Amino acid sequence: MASFSFDYCFLVEVTASNLKEDKLYLPVGATSSNALNKQCQKMILVNKEGNSWTVSLRFNESGGMYYIRSGWRMFCLDNRCDIGDLFVFNLVGDGKTSPLMCVCPERKECSELLSKYLSRKSGHIASGSASSSLCLTGRTAV
């Protein structure tokens, strides 16, 4: 039976550059997740309603980071995200099948992560540049 990793949660910010480039870098910490492997070429983004979007997943050898290519913009458009919106994603997978990046439900761990981010307003958020991902503003996530 496959062993799935469910424990890597991180923030992502919708930015003008990651929308324009249709490219989203995952945090460096994602490289140690059991959900990902360098041979994987696609990933599935899942919103809170359970709707999914298949995106291209790549690994940047020089930067040592995974990034999403082709599909991020459509995910944001379909979920009516605006620049500055934040998402808390949970990376789920077994390293053998296409990993999932699921929008975290509103639960204590995700709330704590968001609170930490908002309190320091600096740090590691995924974006169009090598930074983090969720769809929140002053409002709640998608």
C-alpha cells in the first residue's frame, strides 16, 4: 500500500508576474516532500469544492526548486482570484503518482500558517519569482 505524504502546507500569493508568466515556484521546502519526484511532469491543483486543474510540473536544477508551468493562470481565473490573494496549499502524494496541491480547508493548522504570515508580512510566499500559494485576501480562501 502506498504511503501518502499530507503534511507539507505552504502559502502562495497570486501576483501579476506569476499570472502573466503562468508560472508558480513552489517553496524550497517542497523538494523534501515525499509527494514529489523529479520525473513527475504534472500536478493536480484542487480547490475547496473538489474541482481540479491539471498543470505542468517542472524542476529547476540550478535553483533546486519545483515550479508549476501552464495551468496556474487558468486555476486563478476559474477561482476568481485577484492579485494579492493568498492560498494555503497542502501538498499530497506518494512520489509515484501525480501529486495533488489541495487548497487547505479552514482548519487550525492553516489558520496558524496564515496568521504567522500576516503577522510578519515577509517570508516565503510562492510567487512568479522563486518564492510561495493560497487564495485569501482580507477575505477567505477559494
